[in-house]
Amino acid sequence: MKHHHAAYGLPLEALDVVIVEDSRQMQTILRSILLSFKVERVRVFDTVDASLEAMLTEPPNLILADWKMEPTSGYQLLRLIRHRNMAPLCFVPLLFITAHGTRALVDKALRAGAHHLLVKPVSPSMLYARVRWLLSDDRQFAPDKNGFYTIDGVAGLLDAQAGKMQTLDNARAYHERATRRYQEALETVEQVFSTEPGAAPDSAPVRAATRPGASRKAAAAAALPSQAPAPGPAAGAVPGKTTGAPPLPAALPAADPATLEPAHRGSASPEAPATRRLKAAKAQAYAALRQAKG
């Protein structure tokens, strides 16, 4: 059978509030705030045992309890009063006051039957808003199979929220792994392409000409010997008269590129080991990029 909590529909001025707090400073703060709301009655207790004895005699309309207390904690107090054998105390709403409002703590408290949690320091406006909200909260208590009353529908909402948070955590973790793998692949590609195989300075033109994809004219030009400049007239020579040496031709005849084709077609230059390593590294880098994007 379902029941509304004991403060449902009551005016703020008719509330009988019990404070269970082991800190004298927090007792004073909470008491002064509640009295400023013009509530009917405020009772303060240092321990859970002392508050239970008074509440069983005169059940309040609202309980404010600290989460962490010694020797009995606020969570243990909640579990004690929520059993059906503690009626009518099992229908009294409870607001927790804690300094550590973690997700796990909130989930544990709400599943056990708490109505809300307030994180220290508690301001008067925050407490007033929570108490006003509580007075119009029409959620009902429903007993479980063990005889403990919990707020109806809260467990299902918490399970749905936990599923969404787990999905978000999984998506965030997958995104971080994919980003890390993509960055590693980019670093590998940059490292490979920034490393050039070593080459001797004198053989650079020939290697550029014999590189795969080079034009035939470039290969022919690289194979031709370099032409020396034509010598000028010797010192003391008479213009119009020739010296004993035969004159040099003005320029060497250009080589026919067609004559070089059989040599290039017949035998390809062997691929250097550095070039093979560069190709293998490029293939590995592109494979890593495709795997990271997939």
C-alpha cells in the first residue's frame, strides 16, 4: 500500500522539524534558519539514538540529518526509520546535509528513501526552496519485498540515468582512444616523411634523373658530359692568324635521346635499400591512419 509523506500538503508554519547533527555550529545555523521560516517547532539532537527515542514518542513532520556521524551515521538512521515496523515514523521525509555530494552518495541515499540532499554550506534560500518543494512533493512511499519503504519510481529513474551515464562514459573513452591512436599515426607519418635517405652530393643529379617517373630528356641530360667553355685567344696572338693548334668546335653535338632508350628499357637501376625502407614505412603509416579512422 502506498502512502504520502508526513509533510505533504502542510503549511510551512505547521512543521515540526527534528535536526540530527553532531556539530554544534551546524546545529545553531540550521536552528536559526528554520526559526526564521516561522516553523512551529524545532528539536535538535546530537546522536541518532537520542533522536530515535524522542521521535518514536512524538513523530515529527520533517527530519534534517547529517550524513556522517558517529557512532551511528545518517544513512543508518534512514534505514532504521524506513522499515514498516517503525510506522508512522517510516513516512516522515528526510533531507540529508553532507559535505561530500558525490554521485555514488546521492544514488545510495535516494534509493534508500531520502527525499533530497543539501551540500554544505547550506544557505537560507537553498533550504527554504527545498522545504517548499517538499511540501508539494506528491510522490508516494511504496514497500519493497523486505518491508522497507522507498519513494515510488525513484529506483527506475536512477537506473535509467545510470545507463545514460555509462553510455556517455563509454563514448568518451572510445573517443579518447581513437584520438590517441590518430595522433600516434600522424606522428609516425610526420617522422617518416621528415627523414630523407642520405645521398652523396656528386651523385644527386644522376639519382634525380634515374628516379622513377623522371623524364627521358632529364636522363639524357644527366648522362651527357659537362661542356667546357670555348677558350679565348691566347695572349700575344695576332688577330686574323691562327695558332698551331686546330680550332675547337663551337659546341658538342646534342645526343639523341632515342639512343638512350634501349639502355633504360633493358636494365632498370636497382632500388636503394633506403628507398625500400621509406616505401615500407609509408605503407605502414597509411595502414595505421586507415585503422585509426576506422
